[in-house]
Amino acid sequence: MSAENPEDSRDKTIEPEKPPEVATDMELALFLAGHIDNPCEVQASENKRENIRDFYLGEARAALPKMTSEDARAILEAKIRKYEK
């Protein structure tokens, strides 16, 4: 942090939280389900905020083919169906 201007070192972008790299299928499914249900919001413009649910839905779709736990797959498939546009 700069002593002259403390705002210089602040990150100006907001990155979505990435899923854990090492997790069981169920841990990953619950992580993604929580973020799908309660997504973060970003400031899209001066008067508009948008949530990033679509990012987490994409992560869930990408994770499904790799999952071997039927219960974990069922959780994500249900979340995807609930929020599909």
C-alpha cells in the first residue's frame, strides 16, 4: 500500500471465487450450489449491478461430466434446471 495514496494498491477488479482445486464431488457440488443460490454482485455500470450466477452455472456444467458421485451430480443438475434462462 502506498503511503501517499492508499487506494493505489487496491484491486480494481472483482474476480469470482474459484472452486477448490482438490475437493470431493460432493464438496465441489455444495460449493457451487451455494454460489449459484447466493452469487456475488459486480458493478456493471454506474447505476447497474449484476450478479455472476452465470459464471457459477458454467462451472457447474463443466464439472458434471467429471463427477462420479450421483448425489453430487443430482445437486448440480437441480441447480442448473432451477436457474436456466
